[in-house]
Amino acid sequence: MRIALFYGTCTGKTEAVAEQIKDELGEDFFEIFEDVSQIEPSDLEDYDVLFCGIPTWDVGELQYDWQDVYDQLDEVDLTGKKVLFFGTGDQAGYPDTYQDAIGIVYLKMLERGAIGHLGFTSPETHEFEASKGIIEGQFCGLALDDDCQPELTEQRIKDWCEQVTKELGVEAAS
């Protein structure tokens, strides 16, 4: 199984989370670990499992590099690819658009044939008003807020990594 992790970042927070996920799952878990700005959208077709790190930027927007990928996703065939998402956001500063980016890209990838419903997490410990990242009552991935809840980040990552390895039926490489 070919597994990739792609992240976009402007402030470095999503990259830091990606590094923590890589540390938790082991150095050799991912075949490729790359800033999404360094790939072509068609590169997504080369992997069986895609971990996507997407910060919600500004007021409910996609981070710039993910916006470039999103704009070309209609040309990409993701049939049968399993997708998992993790996102960073600020629930206090942007309570009406918290984690919107993961939901926007998640739904687009499903339209392109991807298999979802992996890595979903509860919104219970988050305080926000609205989110496009909520699918069927849960976040469509790991939702993190290092601005308002930094003390929860490490455990959330650890729990999520354990959850997704079980859902994928794989073992961490550590």
C-alpha cells in the first residue's frame, strides 16, 4: 500500500502537526512526505492512501497551495484512493468557519472518486458555531486548534494516529 502525506502551511503550524504525525507513525510509514506546493495535483493519483494536512486560512478559505491543487482536482482521478484529513484552525477567532478547509477538500475528493469516512473525530471538545468540516455530525478528520487549545494537540494526534492505523488495517512503522 502506497501512503503519502501532503500538507500546506503558511505559518508552519500545519507542517508541525504533519511532523508530529510522522513521528507518531514512524519515519517509514509514508512513502512520501511533502509540502503540497511541491507537487502536481496528478501526483495524488500515485498513492493508495492520502493524508492531507489543510489549514483553514483567513475566513474559511483554503491555504494558498491547497487552493491551487483544489482548482485542478476536476482533472484528477481519485477512484479508490483512501483519504484522511487533518486541519488546523482558530475556533475563537473564526467560529463561523472553523475547519472549513478540510470539509471543502474532502467533499471535492469524494466527487473525484476517493473513499472517505476515515479518521473522523468528534467536535465535542471544540467551541465553534459552524464548520464545513462537519460531515454527518463529526469532523471529517483531525481538527486541531493550537491557538486556543494547544494543550490538547499532542494527545489528539496520538489518539488519531491510533484510530487511523486501525481503520486502515496497517501498523505504525515505529
